[in-house]
Amino acid sequence: MTKEPTLVIMAAGMGSRYGGLKQMDPITEEGEIILDFSLYDAVMAGFKKVVFIIKREIQEDFIKLVEGRSDRHIDVAYAFQELDDLPEGYILPLEREKPWGTSHAVLAAKDVVEGPFCVINSDDYYGPGAFQTAYEYLLRAEDDHLYRYGMVGYKVQKTLSDKGSVTRGVCQVDQQGHLIHITERKDIRWLGEKVVFTYEEEQETEEIPLDTTVSMNFWLFTPSFMEELNQSFPQFLEENLPKNPLRCEWLLPTTVDQLLTDGKATVEVLTSMDQWYGVTYQEDRETVMSAMARLKDQGLYPEKLWR
């Protein structure tokens, strides 16, 4: 079995709050997008293969983003997240339009991923240190009596938007640096100099300490994770389709948390001190453009990423 790590990028989301295919919007004068910076950082870290998880309807446009550019520096493969890609015996609910979630997206890549792999979002800027850390971790990652996974985490204060609230996986980490529990929190935002989130039911806010580690969907997995996804998808459908057939989502943090609860896996938390950047809202784009220009001016990136 190959030990060469693969980079898996989830790029099927449409960005409903943003209002379009935010993965394809240029953020530099050279026409580069956020995805280009992740690919550049990954190549520099040592990654030699990338798998893009996309929707078939954007394939032609998406290929134009990498053809003759990043694909000259890293092997490229595609996987397709499709609504009707369901286990035998299950039928797509009538009027279902919402994708099945990030766990389903990763499972779509099962036939093109071999060996250990890293999963990221296409519309997040993670920083070069995260990819170097991820690549080195995956080179030595190996299951024993437990699955040995990893996660690059970020301090919550470095992952917020000034334009509105965000959703993050809030992590509880033990003294050895292992993930104990991860809870998805919505409506995380600045409130003065504090970070708070709102309980949906009570509409009451609770403070989150600034140095709290959150997940930005930067996961490090051994091949066993694909097997776990394959086995747990029917269980997810069995439990959730009767309750919410049109909106239920099968999410990576939930899947990982269940493996922790079942005592089947450990997740080593590798904390990045980099500043996260992303385009959650249309108004975030100017902030990201200024940040990328500043990083180029500082010499962290060349004036033109792909030559």
C-alpha cells in the first residue's frame, strides 16, 4: 500500500450565503483564487496528488482553473458528489436538493484515493505551515489497535468573519493534544472583544475563550476512514431520513466524534498559529484580497503562483 499522502479538496459546495461559486472568484490581480494558495502550499509541502470533489455540472469550468496551471506541478484526479449516490436499498427522497454533507463528499472519492489522505475545504486559506505539518504527519500515520487520525486546528479568534457569524466545530482537547469531543456551533461571532455563539433553541449567547481550538475541516486520515464511511452511511440514513429527509447532513466532525465516542480512533490535534482567511460572505472578498496581496508583499508567495 502506498504511503504517499493524497490531498482531497471538497469543492462541491455552492456557497449559499455568499451567492455563487465562491471557489472560482479571483482574489489576486493575477487571477488566482483561494484554492490556488492551498495547492501552492501543498506542493511546497510535498504533496504529489490532489483529488477534487466537485459536482458534475461544474466540471468543465472547474478544469479551467487548474489546466495548464497547478496541474503542471501536482497530479490531478476528480470525484463527483451526487445526490443519488446512495447505498443499495435507499432511494433519493423526492424534492431533495441539498447535498448529503462533507462525509458524503469524502466518500465519493473512495475509488481514487489510496493510502493516507488530507481533507480540506476549497474556499479556506489555511497557511503554509498547516500543509507542512499535515504532510509530515501523514507520512508516519499508521493504525494499530486504534485508528490514528489527525486534525489541524485553529484558534477560534483567527477564524472569524467581520461581516457576519460563522459555524465552527468547537474542540475539546486533552493535555496530550488529542481530541476528546467536537461540537458544531452555529452563529459564532465577535461581540465586542469577546467571541460568543448562540444556542438555537434558547437564543441565549455563551462566550467561547479566544484560544479555543476549532476545526476548519482540515482532517488527516489513514485509509481505514474510507471503510468507516462506507459502513456508517447506511446507519446515518436509517436514523435521519425519517426525521429530516430533505435537509439532514452527514458531516465530518459528527462522523469523527462518533468514532471517538465508540473508542475506535484517536485524533491528534496539530494546532496551527496561522491566520485563517475565507470568503463566507460576499463582503469578505475584499479582506481576503488585501491579505493575499500583503502575504505576497512579505515574500511568503511569489508574485505569480504558477509559472
